[in-house]
Amino acid sequence: MAQSDTSTGGEGVPLAPGMFPEDFDVSQRSDVAKLRKGAVGLGGVLFLTVTGSAPISAMLFNTPIVVGLELGIGTGFGSLVAYSVFEASLAGGFAYFLNLKLASFGWNVGWPWLALFMIALIGVLTYFDVRVSANLLAIGLISEVAILIIFDIFLFGHGNVNFSAINPVNAFKSFPASHGIVAGAIGIGLFFAFWSWVGFEMAPNYGEESRDPKRIVPRALYISVIGLGIFYTLTSWAPLGGYPSTHAAIAAAQSDPANFYLHPAAQYAGHWVASIMSYLIITGSFACGMAFHNTTARYFYSLGREGFMPKPLGRTHPRWKSPHIASVTQSVIAAFIIALFAIFTGTNDPTSQAYVQVYGLMALMGVIIILSVQAVVSLAILVYYERFHRDEVHWWKTRLAPLLAFISQAFVVYLLFSNIGFLGASAYSYAYWLGPIDLAVVLIGIGVAFYYKKRDPEKYEKAGRLINEGL
């Protein structure tokens, strides 16, 4: 476990015996493996994080489906599980759409093999320098955004714009299910809206590898949140103009989700747009899975470096400076999840098995954790500044914004559990176990925290405080 030799706090003030500074500089220590310094700039961080929000995957997948250290360590373990299952979730979506594409050429490849292919290829690519991932994700993100902007222009230019679709009041109305995947419960709609947005919060994970983290990371977060908010609003609104009525759009989303965007794209933008989108949804889901893989590997690496998981996870490759052991570990976990679904749900129905269960249920499991963790973090920000840094309190940044974030995200989690039967509890009754499993993971993390608080107080106090001031 890395530690500082200083006995002073962040402002050079001597600490009382038994007290620990707020952070520990590891830049000068040789016993701590470090990631590659200055590997990516603002663009690289954006590509590594916004791709996790997967613009084309978020739209084509989701629109049709529409505070103390004990707790901190627990939510850390929870976040690790969330990002870990996200890769498996995206592998299910990738397999679903690739299976459809291959079938159009007369090739029938089982969805588990396609999902495992994605995981294996991501594992190979992320083994190397982080710049490899950044460059590949840049290509994927730029192409996704470009084709979706073209789609938006054609659909809005068509003129059949339904302004009631963006009326905030209508957002809280439900629509009935019809021989399809889901009903329009508000809790579920908000869930998939948040699931579309998940990824922007990954920016701090690349602080140690960015050139100017104090400037780049906040900018990446603001650009991601604001940019995605505007872009997603327009792109989820646009396809409604391709249907004669809202009810027709609802029926299409439920009966044929794979073509919810592609049919209006072919009709109003041209077959070439629909064709490109049909390929980019495959590459986009791959890129999204790759982004989550990178983040998960860095969570494993961080917990390994701090001694809360096996220490080999905290090592980096001697040449590539990538968290290679953590990366391989995540690949094995994602492949194991796919194998479990293939064994227990079957391999003959990609829509039910790959799309609804692997993609839908794994996303559900992960987003429950992410929303809960972000709610707790929001509350922690408010408490932290009020208790320890009153001189830095700001009415918006440390009070109102965190409070609004806590209330809204906690409310969405409540709505989600209230409507969790949307995936068809009679067919997938194990969906009800996802919440308790998430809770168990967090409780295990809290249990680990209490264990170290009693057996190794120094390690407990240093949890989450390792930083690299050499940046």
C-alpha cells in the first residue's frame, strides 16, 4: 500500500497522532505501478468516456425501450460490478444486431459466439497502450455522431415534427404495452434515459493518464453532460417524425425495435443512411463495450493498487503501462456472464436472450448501482463541504446541484423498482433478484471496509486517497 512520508496535511499543517492527510502522493514511489502519464488530451478523454454513453447504441437500443468511508468503499465495489456487467450487456446488444446483419446474408451464427468474439477482441485491443483505445473510439464516436446528425436533419426536414413529444408533462404519462417488449411506465423510461447517459462520469478514471487532469477532466464532464443532453434530446425526438402518429411509433418500437430508426431512415433519409446506421449500431455497441471495459479495468487496478483486491490487479504492463492484468480479469468475467446466459436461457432466440435478457437485464443491474452510487456521491459532496471545507461552500456547486442530483436519482431508482416487472416478471422472474444482488455487493464492500477499519486502520484511512501529484 502506497503511503506518504509526510506527517502534514494538504496545507502543510502538522497532523495529530493517528490522523491522516486527505491524500497521499504516489508519484515518487517505486512500489506502486502507474499508468502512462500524459497519454491522452481532452479529445482522448472525451472519446474514452462519451463513447461509453454510445450515442448510436443509446438511441437505437434504448429509445425503443424507453456518507462516510465505510459507505464509500461499498459503493466503490458496487461501481466495479456495474461497469463490469455493462460490457456483458453491450456484448448482448452487439450479438443481437450482428446476428440480424449476418442473417441478412444467409449466415446463421449463434449469438453467444458473437458476444464472446466481441469480448475477446476488446480484451486484445485494451491490453495495449490506452492511446490504441482512444484512437479507435475516436473513429467510432465521430462516425456515430455524423450519421445521427444526418438522420436528424432529414427527419426534422421532413416536417412532421411532433412537439408534444418534448413536453415535460407528457414525459410522466404512460402508454400501454402491445405484443412487444415493454410498456411505457415512467420509471422505465427514465431508467433507459439514464442508461443512455451512463458513461460521462468515467472521465476522472483517466485523470492519471491525461496531460492536464485538473483542466481536462472537468471540461470533459461538462462537454459530455451538456452535449449529450442536447444531442440525445434531438435524436430521440427525430424518429417520431417518421411515423404517422405517436401510437404508430409506440407499436413499431414494441414490435420491431431493431428497425425503429432504420425504417424512417430508409424512407426519408435514404437507404444509404439506413444501411450505414445498421452497421454503425454494431460497431457502436462494440466501442461502447470497449469504453466500459477500459473503465472497469481501471477500477480493478485502483482497488488492487490500494490493497482492497488482489495486488496483481494493481500492476501495469512494463511496456504499455496499461492495467493488463485487470483488463484480462474483466474479459474473463464478461465472458463468464455470457456463458451463464447461454447455458441457462438458451441460444436459439437472440431477441429474448441477447437483447432483452443479456442487454436489458445486465443494463438494469448496472444502472441501479450507478444511479444509487451517484445519488450517494451527490449527498457526500454536500456533507463533505459543509463539514470539512465551509470556506469553499458554493450555493450551486456544493449545495443546490448536489441536492437536486440526489433527489432526482433516488427518485428514479424508486420508480425503477416500482416498475421492475416491465421486462415480464412471469418470463424473467429472476429480474427481481437484481436489486438484492446489487445491494449484497455494496454490503460486502461495506463489510470489507469495517474489516479493514478494525484490522488495518491505516489502510482503511487511506482508502481512495492515493493521488499522483507528479502529474
